[in-house]
Amino acid sequence: MAATHEVVNQAPLRAGVNEYTGHTALVEAVQAFGGGWASEALTEAGALVGTADFQHDAELANTYTPVLRTHDRWGNRVDDVEFHPAYHRIIGDALRHGAHTSCWADPRVGAHVARAAMFMQFSQIEPGHACPVSMTHAVVPSLQIDPVLAAQWLPRVYSREYSHDLGAASGASGPDGYSAGDKPSATFGMAMTEKQGGSDVRANTTRAIEQSDGSYLITGHKWFCSAPQSDAFLVLAQTEPSAPRSGRSSNVTCFLVPRVLPDRSRNVFRIQRLKDKLGNKSNASSEIEFDQTLGWRLGDEGAGVRTIIEMVNQTRLDCILGSAAGMRQSVAEAAWHTRHRSAFGATLIDQPAMTAVIADLPVEAEAATWTAMRLAAAYDDDTDESVAFRRLATAVGKYWVCKRGPGHAYEALECLGGNGYTETGFPLARRYREQPVMAVWEGSGNVIALDVLRAMMRDPASVAAVDAEFERALGQYRAYDLHVEATRKLIAAAAADPGNAPACARKLTESMALALAGAVLIEQAPDTVTEAFLAGRIVDPGHLYGTLEPTLDLAGIAARA
């Protein structure tokens, strides 16, 4: 049969690249914030995730999505989730490279920065597995509250081994040759929100009854529980019935709930169904029920929110990292396509209209990357000022960076035309569906903006610490100085009238986020990127992608993509 045509002018698969060494801003930020000692490991991981095989696994894991098996063939309740082997290969690689807990297992200068960069690389190619990786990382500060539970679980959390098997019941060995109680590694999840309360966890009705041996029996439900295949969970429950009039209680308490009990039997952990989500398809998210489920109290009774909040702060940082990683994928794929495709007599990237877009996309992505890595560096520093800074700045950064992700993904997708809108073989349609989840998880826009206000009111030192970051960047760009002046007025107005402050919470948080990103860029990034950010995000708040002034070094910025 004669060939109907020859395939030409199609961009090749973007594979065989090093996702670390090719990400200029990330390499610069790792060096700037003390993680340069990890360059060899990061480069090795960058080569791995840049392979065609790893990218194909990412596609398989999102095509053949998790399946819930509530019962085995004989009718026994098992509550297992089955994944495609590609998913297990991906998360196994991530754990082997320390994307979960390397900063806790081997603390040193720049450890959180190095771990953040590792996490970003794996998240860039396949974001779904990053959910249990992130929660396993984030659980460490909460576990450290209880020396007994920490001794039992932290060695397993720090392990770089991976097995998807929970362990067999009745003391039998699982397929990896060990019994449940002997499993050398563990991943963690958390279960907080309920149908009636959502982010208002003090409205939870799940209850926990203390037993004579100090354990608790937990009964209730959780409306969102991601990664239900994990080995253990932090769960919020009431230790006494809610007050009848208000429906609230001050006794929200945190519990550690394992899937497999010390006697190697399965704990009661009933997975009702898996959520059918817009994106994040490779990651199982579920509705669960507890019925006399065994758990152990973590932290003081009634202090559940305080106990789990540091885990939430850590996962909020990972939402920022994940959004920044998604932006990097979007930039890299768009730039790759436009460098390998021609139209109307010239390579796409060399045509002025496209040059302007490909220059603008990395400005957003680099601002997100620098902001994320500056926040990661704050978790390497436990001085009072740094702790205050990250308390407020993490929420501020989470609000802005995660909100910018979906629009950025769309603009990058458009650079590929119809290929960008195609699911099979092209990753940007998947990325476009993925980016919104980062803005929803760990507090959507209003929740985060109100948390910013709470932090400002309860911890004035956090405001001073963030303002000190602004102060160090003043005096170099008039536009930035004026923006900081306006931001300080918004902060003062909120402090003077806290009753009306919630109505302005989003405007205030956005203004602080731009000031924070601008400060980091002024202090650390190349002038060309900083000037483009200030021109396109602060001077022109209504800026549309591809409309930067041609007097800027657009070609130089595009070359960093």
C-alpha cells in the first residue's frame, strides 16, 4: 500500500533530557539557599525522570487509574486499592531518591531545600504519587510530639524502601516476604474533613472513646481521604459528644490510625468509594468510615488542630512546590514544541508573537520556583524570625502560586495547538486538569486568605518577619517600592479594623504574595527575570501572557525556558 504522506514538522518526544540541569532557576535556587551539596543526587534524579520510560509510566498511571476492591473473592472485607504497576515504579523511585523524608532523616544545612528540589522533579512528570509522598514527609513534626509513637513509626517513615503491600492478616507473610508488623517502611496519610464541615474541622462528628489500655475506638466518617492505601493516618475525632446547641466542641483530638494492627490483623478502615476527580487521576482519593477503629492519641486531648497544623503547613509548602513543578513542565513542553516546529516560514519560537509568550511563561514559573525554594529554606532555619516568617509566608505563597497554576497551564497548552489539547501522548492536557487541585488542597482561596489574617492578628512577629523580607529588597526598583508601600497600608488597615478585614483578605494576601515574590527575585534572580516580573505583575496587574514590553530582554528570558 502506498504511503499517503510523510510525517514532518512534528516536535519529537521531549525525552532524554535532564530535568534538573535543564531547569536553570531551580539549579540557581538550590545553590542560593544552601542545597548545592545535593547537586549530584538531584542531577541523577533529573536524568531518571527525563527518560522516555519514566514519562510513559506517568501516562500509564493516569490512564489505568486506581480500582477499589472492598472484598476478596471469598467475601472477606479487605478495603484494598489496586494500582497499575507503573504507579508503584514511580513512587518507589521517588522514595528511593528521598523525595519524602530525606531532610528529616539526614538534617543539615539546606536539607529542606534539597528535598524540595527532589520532590519538584518527580512531581513535574507525575504529580499524583506526590500526594502520599508529601504526607509522609509532612507527618514527621506531628509524630515527634509523642516519643513512643515516634520511636515506632519514624524509622519506617525515614526508610527509602517501598512496598505497596500493607501486610497480610493473621500473621501470614505478604508477597514481599514479611508479615505486617515487620514491614520496614511506611507511608502516611491524613483524614480530617467530613461531609458537614469541610475545612471547619471543629464541626466534625467522628468520635473517639478511650479504652482501659490507653488506646481509643473511633467511629465516624471522613469525606476526603487521599492515598487510602497508606500504612497509617493522622485522624481528627471528638473525644466527647459535640455540644448540643452549637454542634461544636473544643475536644477535637488527633489520633494515629494504622491500617494493620500490632497483632497483624487489619484495622477497621472501610473505603466506601473512590472519588471521580477532575484530575490527579493516578492518586486514589476516597470516602472512608470508621467503626470501632483502633487508634492512639497523638498530642494532648482537645489539641487536635494544634497537633496536626504543622503537618498541614508542610503539605501547603508542597502544594506550592507541586504548582511550581507543574509550571516548569508547562514551560518546558511549550518551549520544546515551539523550538521544533515551524510555521509561515520560521521556527515558532523565533516569531515575535510566540517569543513574547515563551518569555512570559517562564517569568511566572521562575517566580513560583524562587518563592517556593525561599520558603523551603525557611524550614531549614528554626530561629524565631524564620519560624515566624514561614508561618505567614507559607500561607501567602500557597494562595498566590497555586492560584496561578491553572491559567499558566492553559496558556502553555495553547502553544501546542491541538496537540496540547490531546490526552494521549501529550502531558499538558493532564497538567491542565491537575493544577487546580493544588489551590483546593490544604485550604482553598478563602480559607487560606482568612488564615493569613489569623496569623497576622495572632502572631504580629510573623508580619514583622515578612515585612523584613520586603525591606531588604527596597531601593532598587521604584515600582516595587510603591507596591510595598501600598501593601503596608493594606496590612495596617486590616490591623486597625479586624471586623472588616475578611472582606479584603484576598486583596491583602495577593498584594503580600506579589511583594514576597518580588523581594525574592530582586535579591536572588537575574535582573532580566526580575524586571519582567515587576513589569508584568506589579506595574500591570491585569497583564495577559505574551504582552510584555518588547524593550525587555524577551529572547534572553525565553532561552531559560
